[in-house]
Amino acid sequence: MELVIGRVAKSHGIKGEVVVEVRTDDPDDRFAAGTVLRGRRPRSTALPDSYIVDAVREHSGRLLLRLNGIDDKTAADQLRGILFVVESTDLPPSDDPDEFYDHELEGLTVKLTDGSTVGTVREVLHSAAGELLSITPDGATRAEILVPFVAAIVTSVSLSDKTIEIDPPEGLLDPE
């Protein structure tokens, strides 16, 4: 399974830098100088499928990358929309039993402490306030339930059983 670690938003300046929206919790390693990035284009083109990072710097909450062989604004503009990806099988296992990759949580069944099913994790959202589980509820009474992924609410995660148990505060699961 391919996991997106960044997306080229646009070119920057005239020397071929690209603005990358980061989608990984480890940008220092993923985008370090000398790293080979695998690129996937949303639609097929004749662009290369790998890029070598020559230089990287932070700018306004994003990264500016200089990629080998991309030397001007025209070449950088052609990269707009490219997704940088890694294979989930290439990720090292977590040393912390309480840390999970997003793709490990997506698709898990969410249950209450009494065993009743709430729904299925659609995706993990990353916000300034922390991570949220976006849950598609069983019974479709509403389109989405957002549950903070914090120890006070998420009581257990079992990848082997494909379940997440939650103990939400009163009102969290109520339709608005």
C-alpha cells in the first residue's frame, strides 16, 4: 500500500524549487538532502517517477525542496500535483506500543466499552489540536463522527482484532 508523505503544491521562485505540503510526521528524514523520493502523478504523464532531494528548507509552514535536475520555474511547474509516496511495508515498526501509523487505524471497527459498535475509522485527521479519528457511523444517522485520538477517550487499540475501544464523554457521539 502506498502512503502519501507530501504533495507538490506549486513552484517557488525562478531556480526550480517546489513547495511541498508535508503529510508525514517525520519530514526531517523523509525529505533530507540526498533522499530519493518516489513520485506519483494524479494523472499519467511522461515525468520521472523518482527524484533526488538536493536541498530542503522550511518556509511558511511548508518545505521548499530543490530536486536534482529541476533547475528552473518551468520544470518545477510541471511537478505541481505530484504526490511523494512510500510503501507501507518500507516503514519501520514502531517501538512504542501506543503509537500507530494512520493506515493501521483506517478500516478498524470502533466500539464502546460496552461492546456496541460505533462505526469504522475512515481516516485519521491531523489538526493543530491533535489527531482525530474520522468515523463512518453504523446506521448512517450522520455522515461522520470525529473522535479525538487521546488516551482519555481511546481506551484500547487492537490491530490483531481490528478494533478500537472508546469511552467518549457524554454528548461526543450525539448528532448535532
